[in-house]
Amino acid sequence: MRGDDLPIIDAHHHFWDLARNPHPWLRDDPPIPFRYGDYSALRHRNFLPEHYDRAAAGHRVVATVTMEGEWDPADTLGEARWMAGLAARTGRPAAHVAQAWLDRGDIEEVVAAYAAMPLVRGVRHKPRAAPSPDRVERGAQGGMGDPAWRRGYALLARAGLHFELQAPWWHLDEALELIAAHPEVMLVLNHAGLPADRSAEGLAGWRAAMRRLADAPQARVKISGLGLAGRPWRLEDNRAIILETIGMFGPDRCMFASNFLVDGLCGSFDTIYSGFKRATAALPRADRLALFHDTAIRTYRLDLPLAAAGARPGATTP
């Protein structure tokens, strides 16, 4: 659905320059296990603002938010500094979610440094995750229940930063415990809780966990990263996930995002965003504006006008 007038804030994508940026997963051998399978196509291709603009041609993208891309953890602040320089030169991104290692000894200095960077709005640390629901170890080192991990999380509110969570849905009860302990920190769930298992049992588990998370007003969710290993991105695979997520969290707590260039392994930018548009075509325009634009403005505190006519009843602000 190219050429429509829906303004888009892409709430989650990456930039990288393979000649200059130390991303071990894009550089080192052997490649890491990856949820989409073979990702060799990403290991030989830069993705910078000019490449993004070509990918998104035909869609009205007015601003974007970059997500940390697993830059070398020995240089935790390096990616955010590089991204700030890129934004100063090109105008992209409008905001950045930075790398953090909440359980490391330097986390207090890292959070303080990010609090002083105008581009940075939040941080991401992918917690240790179990491979399946029956193998979850509550309190495991490196997980959301790890006391060291929680001490780092507690620093975010004072710094004016929110947290971005990428974890499979069977860890969302741990996320609820984090929210209960630190209700002042907004938590943004990445990639709709990773509903990769589309069996009836898998979807039932995902749905129940997402409903519990949706009860926490501090939680928001990005509808992105819906690709399935070994098959192209298709609306018929993802329509129910999209609409159920919106139904659980409401348009004012949901955002669409491309996850490019990573999701380019599954489909083109046009395929993915046209799919989002077709999936929501029957919704009221105000709801669609929230999903594609307004929720991201509030979440990332962007200095842009709301596309909708002011905050709708029930709309939340950070």
C-alpha cells in the first residue's frame, strides 16, 4: 500500500557500517545461531541512511528510531556515540536505544553517560533466555531475576531512560516482576514477544503471557520482527498476531517497526509495511495514526507534532 498518507515513525531499525563498526555477529566466524536461520546476506552489506531511504521508498517515513545492534561489548558507548554523529550529519535517527549490560560493574557510569546524550532515550540488554517454556530458570545469572541485573535496571528511572526488552514470551512473567519492583520505568517489549511457535499450543502460551503483561500500564509493545525461519513474510501468517497484540495493549501502547535490515531476510520494507497497513485497514484512522506514528512520538519523546488531533481519550504519555 504505497502512496498512502499515513505518516510513519519506524520505531525499531538498525544502522551499521561494516568497514568501521565492530559488530562481532556481523564480522566474526563462525556466525551465531540466529532465529531466522542463515543471515550471511547481512554480513556483506552496509545499512546506512541512504540505504534505508531506498528501502522505504514509497512510504511516508517522517522519523526513525535506531536500536542497538550488538556492537562490540568491550566498547559499550561506542555505538551511541557513532549514532549521534550520524544523526548530526544526516538527520537520522531521531532517537536511539543504546546498548547496556545491566549486570556489569560499569553500569552506573554507562547509564550516566547515556543520560547526558540527547539522542539516547532508553537501553536494551537482552537477558539470558531459556530455549523453551519448560526450561525457564527463575533468578538465573544474566536473567531478569538476577540481583545484579536488577540493580542495573534500578538505575534507569533516575537517568530518565526506559528499558527495551527482547525476550521470548515465556519470560514475560519475570518482566512483570521487574515492573512491580520499579513501576517508574517504562518497559517496551520488542518484536511482540517473539511468537515464533505458531502451533496452537505455542500461540496459547504467547497469548496468555501477553495478556498478563498488558495489564501493566508501564508496558508497551513493538509489532515487528514477525518473520518465520525459512519462509517469506506473509500477511496471512501475521495478521492474527498483529490484531491480537493491538487488541490486548490498545493502539496507544503499540508501535509498528521494520527491524531493518534484519527483517530484510524475510521480506522487503514494502512487503512488511504494506502488510501492517492492510492488517489495520478497517481500524479507525486515529487508531492507525497511533500505531504508525503517535505512540512512537510519546514513547521516544520526539520533538515532532502528533499526527492525530491531540491525545485521544485513554492515550498515555511517558
